[in-house]
Amino acid sequence: MAKSRFVKENKASIIAAIAVTLTVLAIILAMYRLPSAIKDTSAITNAATSTATKPVATDTASNPTDEGPYKGWQTYSNKTWGTTLLYPPNWTLTETVADTLRAALLGPAMAAGSPYQNECTYTVFVETVPAAAKLEDYVAAARQAPQGGGDVTSQIETTLDSNPAIQVVDTYVEVGQPFKRTTLWTIKNRKVYTFTYAADLNYKGVDYYVMHDAEAYQITASITIH
């Protein structure tokens, strides 16, 4: 009876004491779990940051040799001389590198008995020039060189891979046969780049220049100078 009276008389104090005890226990438990919670939160934050800063894969340009007008074409590149282009799969490549670069893309083989080995050629010539060299002067000198001149059909100022360029179209005679030639010149990084397409105009009634003109145009369009 005395105990009941004590509890009754001190009920408020007992409840307050229990509340304080429960609060203290809750704080202790929270402090015990805090490092683990911080660790878990840090892991989540790091994962989110990692995902946000991780490079996202982007679509890359399709290889022109895999589709479109260049499907099946081969790549020619010379990093030392800074030029890259594409050429038809049935053409062959020869290259000579010394103090200059000479590369020849040879079109399909001519029929047996022809004085020429190939129906057309597309040549690449690169050489180093003085820093003060001017494109116009170089082209004028090249036109005066042996086999450099011909009857000019057209001469224009244009661009090649965004670089100022000069294009000359001319005709000439070799071994009694008429040929047509398109030549492009440009200068970049103290190098002169010369690209020439040539073919017989009328061998046994066939105009090989016209036959391969579209391919030559595509080759020129694929050129990069770096």
C-alpha cells in the first residue's frame, strides 16, 4: 500500500525520469549508428558524383569507307607529310618517300596491248618550301617545268580542305595520245601539296578521263591535310 501511494504521489517524476532515460538511450543509439550512416551517405554521394562526371559515350562519325559513296574504299595516310585520303578498292597504291613524298594511285589496269598500264592515275606530291613561299609563284614555276605545261582549259582559285588552293585543268599529248589533267596545289605548314588526276581522252574510242572523273572528284573531296 505504501509503495502504491509512493508511485501515485511521485507519478509525474517517475514519468519524467523514464522519458529522460529513453531520450538518453535514443541519443546513444543514434551516435552509435552515425558513422555507418555517414559512410552510407558518402558512398551514395560518391556514386552519384561518379555517374555525373563519367564521360558519356557519344555517337562518332561513321567511317566513310563503311557506307555511302566511299563504301569499300581504302585509306591512304602519311602522318609525316600530313595527308590522308580515300581511294577506290580496285585502284593500287605506290609510294616513294625521301626528302619529298610521292604517292601514285593507279586506276584499273588497261587491256593487254595498251602502251599504258593503267586507265588513269591520281598522284600526290608533297615537298617542303621556305616560309615565305607563295602559292601563285610555286604554281607558275611548276607549270614551266618539263611535262608541267599543257593547253590550259581552266585555272581558278579555290580551296582544298579549307586551305586556299589553285586548280588548273589542261590537256597534253603523250606518245601520240591526248591526255587531260586536273591539278590542285595548296600550301600549309611550309609544305606544298600537289594532287593530280590524269587520264587518256581517247584511247581506241574510250574517254578514260570522263570514265573515272567521278572517282577522282571523290578522292579530292576526301583529302585532309594535317
